[in-house]
Amino acid sequence: MKDVTVSGKSISDALQSALQTLNTSEDKVNVEVIEEPKKGFLGLIGSKPATIRVTLIEETEAPIAPSEVEEVIPPQSTVSDEHESADPIDAASAYIKRIIEAMDIAIDIKATQLDSRNYHVQLSGDKIGIIIGKRGQTLNALQYLANIVANQHADHSIRIVLDAEDYRKKREEALILLAQRNADRATKIHKRVKLDPMPSFERKIIHATLQKNSRVDTVSEGVEPHRYIVIQPK
């Protein structure tokens, strides 16, 4: 079963029922609200439940962990006496291109300088889902390695954000929704809600989204790379 349509007194109730039916967690589904709940006369007569459609997010091929990518082409191999003066972004782009082409995937790379320290590198091409990986894990691993290579060639610290078909924007929107839903859940059940581990730049989105929420607090717990956010009612 890949999707289910359920009803409940609230969207949160319906979502929890759907997650139990699909035997999955909230961060692994897409939620479509078909009908908002409506209160009837005196809260009883003519009331209508919430109806939602919950669909499992299709997983791409297994993501490549940072350690596995490093085994393909070690970052240290990009540095040699004759290439020490290479442009940092060119070096990082060439390195990432080599890794992806080793996966038998054709890729185009476009780098944009945002300021003296920050760069945005966009990947495009076929089989982009494989490059992104499950919840962006492969893309995050490639970004980690790109930053290592770039800073080996730079005379000051620089930061690369590696993107693929605007995945970062879509992921940010999904994280904002995830934060809001789980804040509502924590408030309703009066208990701490633990999210799945995610990288620091994604945790910052959760923290920022709920920073002005007067009903909950957020805190990061655990040890990298398994550090996670807990949303707790005030």
C-alpha cells in the first residue's frame, strides 16, 4: 500500500491513523488535505471530520554515505604540487563530476558565487533522484566532500551549498511543514516529540521555524552524525 485516504476529528488525528495504517513515520510521507474539519451547530450538529490523503514518498536507490563516497575517490587525491593553485570551486566541481560519472550518470554543474565566502553549485541531468538519495543523504555527502576539496585549494574558508534540481528549496518547505505539524502534535499530547536525525543546516530550519512559537521549545540532542531535534511543549 502506497497511499491511504482517512478521516478524523482533526488533521492530526487523521494523520496519526494514516501513519499507523502505512506503518511509517511522518517524515516519510506526503500529506494532502482533502477537506478541513468543520464544526457544526453547538459543535455537534452538522460537524464534518478532516479528510486527508497520505502517500508514501518513493525512495530512490540507497544513499551513499560520506565514508562510501570517500572510498570511490579520496579527497586527498585531488591535491598535488602541480595543482595547488587550482581554483577552489573548479577543483570541487571537477571532483564531484568525477564521482557522479563513476556512478555512470551524466551531469551538468553550474557554480554561482554569492559572496567572497559562499557559493551555490547546482547539479542537473538524468537520474537526479539517485544523486539526491533518500532525504538528501547522498547530496549531503557530496556537499561535505565538495567543501573539503574546495577548502584544500582556498586561501580562506569558503562554503559550498550543493543543490540538485532545486531540491534544497523543496526540502526546506517540507521541513517547515514537518516542524509545524510536530509542534501541534507536541502541544496536543503534552509530550516531547523526537524527530529523525538530520544535518545541522536542516536542524537550523526547524529551530528557526519554531523560534517564535509560544507553545513549544526546540532542542538538539545526540551526537553527530545522529544528532536530532526534540520539540517539547512549554
